[in-house]
Amino acid sequence: MGFLAQLLRPMPCHKMLGKMGGSLEHAVSLSVPNDELLKRLSGRRTCRDCGAMYHVIFDPPTNAGLCNKCNGELYQRDDDYEDIISSRLEVYEAQTLRCSTTIAVTACFSRWTVSGGATTCWRAFLSRVGISKS
Ligand SMILES: [Zn+2]
């Protein structure tokens, strides 16, 4: 099978939409700068006892290093260290490139860069698609 044929091979989302009588009409890829992702992910801390999650910048615990809910010790998971995050981002980019390229040639495709917290990103997304939320 040639490269272009492989690229245009139906993806699971195409099959699912086809079964529902629809088709993929538009796709949006939200992109967050890697330095912002590193900041978000490397600041996560998890409680050893109850699993509650915090962020050293965006959602710090009341007492540094201790869980607000159970007073358990907070730790940084192995996959939240910067070098591991960087490796995960490289794998993600390599594995999603083909998928986003396929969508780009088979549907109307938009690639948007977003930054800020989840609420800010969500509001920007709604605004871009023409939905206003009060
Ligand atoms: Zn806890």
C-alpha cells in the first residue's frame, strides 16, 4: 500500500461516524507550547495516602508537601519529571503526526495554539467555534 493510500485509510473515528450516518466535517487540533506543558506537568504532586492531586503553582496545598485532605506526604510521580515529560512529548508528537495529517487531508482542519489554564483554553475554544457562554 502506497504512502498516500495508507494516509487516507479510514480511521476509527471515520468508521464510528459512518455507522452513525455522519461524516467527519471538521477537526480541531489544540496545541499547547511544550514549555507550558512542562510547567503544568512537572508541578503536579500526588498524595501517597489518598491520591489527591495538587500543583505547586496552580493549586498548592495549604502546608507545603502535605495533603489538605489527609495530611499525607505529597510526592512527584516518576512520569512528572521534566526529562520524562520531554520524552513523552516527543513520542506523542511522533505518534499523532500521522493521525493529524490524515485528518488534515480528509476534513476541514484547524490547528490552534492555546495557552493558559483549562478554563481559559475552553473559553477560547468556544469563542473560536462561535459559541458564547455567559
Ligand atoms: Zn491525601
